[in-house]
Amino acid sequence: MCLCCCTVNAGRGCWSLKYKWSFLKGKMCLDNAFISAEQPQKYCLTAVTSEVSPFRFNRQRDPAVERHIDELWTERVSREPWLFNGAKFRLHSFCFAPPKHPPSTRSSHIPLLNCAEDQVGQTNSRSVLEDVLQQTHGKLFQDSSACCCTDISPDIHSRSGPLLTLRLGLTCYKDYLGTNWSSQVAELRRRGEAEFSDPLALLAQPLGVGAVLRTADGRVVLIRRSQKVAEAGGLLDIPGGHPEPKVVCERLGQAVCEENINVEMMQQKLEVVVSELFSSVCAEIRDEVNVPLSSLGEPVLMGVGLNHTSAGRPSAEFYVSCSLTSDEVRKLYWKGGPEAHESTDVIFLSRTELLQLDSSSPLWSELCPSAKGAVILYQTVKPDGGTEKTTPQNGPT
């Protein structure tokens, strides 16, 4: 196993992460977060494939839950009329397989790691929330023997490293706010486990993307979220958003409105789904920071972060290099891009500052949970592998 999975538990009013490491069957475990990796590795576009299915990987539906979602959405839009309900990909799980691993017909729900079983003697004292964190992690990781990688191309088979397969369904932003952010999320998890043997079964679990963006002079870009975003207003974040199913349909020559998008439209060419995952993170950088795509390097997938302020919502975290300096990026940012309204400021950290950032740092409390996950993944994977390209400055700029 080489992809990292980082979970960050953060309360609504404060974010804490205690660095108390122990090694359990290849996992590096923290009190409120863990990274699962024996040999942290970068994943480029050709090392990732996908399975897409509405029957196996979509959220389970229930009449009472759907009514609850509708009520919450109506109330939320009345307060924030700029919210838009778009289709999103739902991350059901992911698995690893050797490049030449044969397709398997075994069940798609075989947890690879279960921290609750590994931490002998701690089960009785673990809180309900901690149990939830471990269940989420176990459900997302799948054994390589259960990987049905039937869409793998010969080019991918020629790779020497392991192959990452993402199992995706469809969901939407409305369902996300009505499940992952619902005050009844604990009950939804309980029902999911009781009725489907999966605490995530009734949750939207939309797959986000985020980018640790490094400039030519070795600075990492952070933006401060505005108060006109649905989550983490006022906190520092990395550029990010979501891969868009609608974009995949358009690339396949199928013009369709958001509410009519379905998985069947994408199953003919699944590599376009993976391509959108990688290209969407660059599009978010362009739209939020106003950096042209021509100035961005190829995205490198570091891992999947799980944000437990939103019930374990997953985000694919990437490393992206930029050919522009921090001064050039700053000037472009203040000119404003298509999504300039989503943030109010830009700051830059040196690589050294990012590698040393932890819960004891004053800046840590200003980071939103997804940014914390990306920082931990960057510190673990070290995707650039190099040293500081410029003389470190004192503090963020």
C-alpha cells in the first residue's frame, strides 16, 4: 500500500492534532489523525484508474432521509441564495493492486485496515467519534484482491508500481449539506452500519480536490476563505474544489444539465473520469488564484484526506508546481479570477515553514481541516523531494 490516507478530527470551534506516533501494520497513527502508508509514494495520472457504478457506489436512499435533505437545503438556500446544487463524484472506496493484478469478482467491501481491531485494549475507552473515524478509514480502504480493474489500459499495466483504483458513484452538493453536515449525521451513520454494514452508506461523501501549490521561488500558496463560502469561512486553505461530472459528460460529447447527469454516460470511457480528477485541481488553481494553466506543472496525487468536521468527507490532495514566482502569483491573484469572491487574501509559506508546521504553530489554528490534511500529506510524501529554492523568510508573506 502506498497511497496516504490522512484523517483530521477538528471541532467546530478549534482544530487540534496531537502528534503521538505509533506504527501498527504499516499505519502511522496519531491520537486524532492517522496516515496509512508503508512507503509513501506519488501518483501521477497514469497510475490511477477508476470504477464507476450507480448500483454499488452511489449513496443509499431512504424516503425520510430525502425529506430531511430537502428541508435542510430549502432553509440553507434561503439564508445563502448564492449556493448552487451541482453533481459531484461520490468516493465509495479505493484499493491498490499490482499493475498486472487480474480482475477479481470478490466483494467490493473488504476493509484493508481496521484501526479498531489493531489498537488492542483501547476499544472500550474510545469515544463514539473516534469509532466513527476508524470506521470511515476502514470502509474507504479496500483489499487489492477485491480490485476489479477491468478498464486498465496496456500502458498502465507496464508500470512497475502499484495501481490505485478509485470507486466512484454520483452525488450532489445538496445531498452533501443534508447528510455530511446534518445535525443527524451520527444517526445516519448508525443506520448505515445497521442496515447496510457501512456507516457511510447514507452519506453523500463527495470527492473534493486540493492543491499544495509551490511557486518557482519555493513558496507554498494559501488563500483565506471568504464568508461567502459554505464551509470554513475566514480560515486559510489551499486552492481546491471538486472534479465535475458535467465536465466529463461534455468531454464525451454529451451536453446535459446537472440534474440529468448519470453514471451510465461516463462508463464508456472511464479514463476521462480520472483525467477530470487531475485536471480539475489545475482548473481550481486557475479560477481561485488566477494563475494560467500554462504556468502549472503536472499534478501529483499525494493522498486522500478525510475531513471529520464534515463526517469524513474525502478530498484528493495534490502537489502542483508553478513556473511563476510568489510575487507574480500575488499580482495575478489581486487582479482577480473567476472565483475571486471565494477568498479575501493570499499568503505564502516557505517549504521549510510548511514542513515544520504542526499544532504548536500559531498558524495551525487558522488552517481549515482540509488544509491540515494536505499539509500532513505533504510532510509525509515530500512530493518535491528537494530543498528550499530560496532563502527562507521570517513568517508567512
